[in-house]
Amino acid sequence: MNPLVPFPPTTVLWVALGGAIGSALRFGAGEALRRVPAFAQFPWATLVINVLGSLAIGWFLRWSASAEASPQLRAFVAIGICGGFTTFSTFAAENLTLLQGGQVARAAMHAVSGSVINSTA
């Protein structure tokens, strides 16, 4: 796949729409997961969301290559929806909060788990 293949300007609109959908899904999933009592002591919500998003983008890109999906569909789902759903910035902010709270072991566990997930996506 040539990374410099030009794309129609409407692709930007598809990415924006997908990003809006993915961000709304991430917000809803995050709020739902944060209400689970077992998730109260560790930022599991972001970790779970990033795992699900990584699995989704991996599956979709594999499927879209074999199905010869359009570049617009790939951009809409992979960059837009999956990109809006997963988040590195929240992961980093939560890790900083753990460190500032003196929870060094939890911050290290959080950082390692997030690094492994991001490196395998």
C-alpha cells in the first residue's frame, strides 16, 4: 500500500464523522465502566477501551484489505471511529494522576500494560 496515495477531500469529512462517533462511544463506554465498583482503584476503563479499540482496528484493517474496501471506508473506520474511540492522551493523564498520588506501582503497571497494548496494535 502506497502511503502517498491521494484521497478525495470528502475523506476528511468521513474521518470527522467517524471521529465524532468514536469519541461518543468512548465517552459512553468510559462512563459505564467507571461505575463498575471493581474498576474504582485502577484506570481500567481506558485500558479496556484501548484494548477493544486495538482489537477492532486490527480486525478491520485485516478485513478491509481482503475485502478491498475503499480508502474512504478505511479512513472512516480506522482513523475516525477507532481513532476517536482509543486514546493515548487519557492514558497518559491517568498515569500522571497515579504518579502524583504516590501510586508508583500502579502507575508502572498501567504504563507497562498500555505500552504492550499500543505496541501490538
